[in-house]
Amino acid sequence: MVLRVTGMVEREVELDFASLLAKPLIERHVTIACVSNPVGGDLIGNARWLGWPVRELLGQAGPRAEADMVLSRSADGWTAGTPLEVLTDNRDALLAVGMNGEPLPLEHGFPVRLVVPGLYGYVSATKWVTELKVTRFADDAAYWTPRGWSERGPIKTSSRIDVPRGGRSVPAGTITFGGVAWAQHTGIGKVELRVNRGPWREARLAPGISVDTWYQWTLDVDLTPGQYEVQVRATDLRGASQDEEQRPVAPDGATGFHTVRVDVKS
Ligand SMILES: Nc1nc2c(c(=O)[nH]1)N[C@H]1C(S)=C(S)[C@@H](COP(=O)(O)O)O[C@H]1N2
Ligand SMILES: [Mo]
């Protein structure tokens, strides 16, 4: 495997797999998400990634001042367009070679992939990556851009109810609701639940691993027998709440509150 840095750079750089493994690698927990994840869906997951910050490699090449995008290309020709700034700031976007303490699995991009906190996979998470072309959004388009998806893809703050499962019946009394919430690279400040569109009630948050990972939450609610609609809402650490309006996944990610129906039995 050889990874090339090309395009608007002072000098083109080549990196082979052995040289990459010899770099000072770091580990980061990052929750990556697919833009096609519907509200409440499971196209999102957290992993511990081992890799070398991509800003180090880009730094060796020396991007020119006019460049604003990196078009990353995989062995099979797929491309993603990522803002240069996101790859070079302090968020530790990685050239990942390991996942959860093991070599990167083939289906997740072996030998090397990009993992970029805060951006949907289609604009950042190139698997089997072979080239980083430093370019401009005005000059290059990534694979999904002409296919109806937004050029930029920051992950939208969202939350999910995992238990009790929607549509299940549960015994009356104290019911523990639980799930996850995410606002990658900002962090979650608050998660709230409401029952039958009543007042929002603040859930307990587990300490996050980092602002780039999802946070677990839980809330005990006393419910008598009946049918209930339960909704969740996340607010990030800057005080911005997730968008209530229901939008589809295209062109830049779904919005709306995850809503489950719970049948409480006597
Ligand atoms: N080479 C390549 N990389 C890719 C893709 C692809 O189709 N080809 N899909 C992207 C998208 S849309 C997502 S959501 C993530 C999914 O990563 P995972 O398979 O490790 O979950 O990979 C990204 N990297
Ligand atoms: Mo995706």
C-alpha cells in the first residue's frame, strides 16, 4: 500500500504502510455516523481508532494557501471531499490502522482509512485510502456530490431511545428509559425526555469519553397503564438543541425527535 499526497501542495509526499506503522500513533474514541441514518436508526457507532493524525502528513506536503478541500480517494476510486481545515485543526482526524485494539478489519478499510470527528462518513471516512488530493471545493466534486448529497456534511446533533424498544409493552411502575445522544466535536450538554408532549424532563448523562463520542443517558419515569408517546431531545454544550423539524436523510442528514410508542400494562 502507498498513500500519496498530491495536488495543491509544496511537495508531493508518498507514505508506505511500514512507514505509517512506524509513526507515533495515537488512539481516539470517535463515534462515526452515516448521513443515511434515519432518526432513531443504527447507522452510527463508536470505536477506538488507532492512527496517525492526517495533519502531520498534510504538514509534510505543505498545502497551498488557496486550497480548501482534500479529495481522498480509495483503492476502488470512491472519493470524499473534506474541508482542509477539519483535517488540520486540533481534532485529531486520523489515518487509522487499528480499530478496538485490533488491526483495521478489511470491511472497515484495511490497511488504512480516514476517521474525522464531526463529519458524516460520506464526506470524510474514506476506507482503503490511497490518495489525498489537496484541492478546492470550486474545482473538484466527491463521489456523492453530483448524486444529490450536500458538498459539506457536518454531523447533526441527535439522540436515540434504545430502551424500552418502541412498540413493546412494559409493566406499569418505574420504567427506565435509556439511549445515546451525540454532537460530535461540541459535546452533549443535556438530554431531555417528554411523555405525550408534556414538559421536558432532564435525563441523567453518563460522563462522555470525549466530545467526539456519543453520550449515554437514562431517565426513570413512573407510568400507569396506558399508551404513551415518548420523545427525546439533545442539547449540545453550546446550548443548541437538536432540530425538531422532520427532514429526510438527503441531502445532508435527517432531523426530528426520535419518538417511540410504549404500551404500559397493568
Ligand atoms: N472507499 C469507500 N470508503 C467509504 C465509503 C465507500 O463507499 N467507499 N462509504 C463511506 C460512508 S458513506 C460511510 S457512512 C462510512 C462507513 O464506515 P464503516 O463501513 O466503517 O461503518 O464509510 C465511508 N467510507
Ligand atoms: Mo454513509
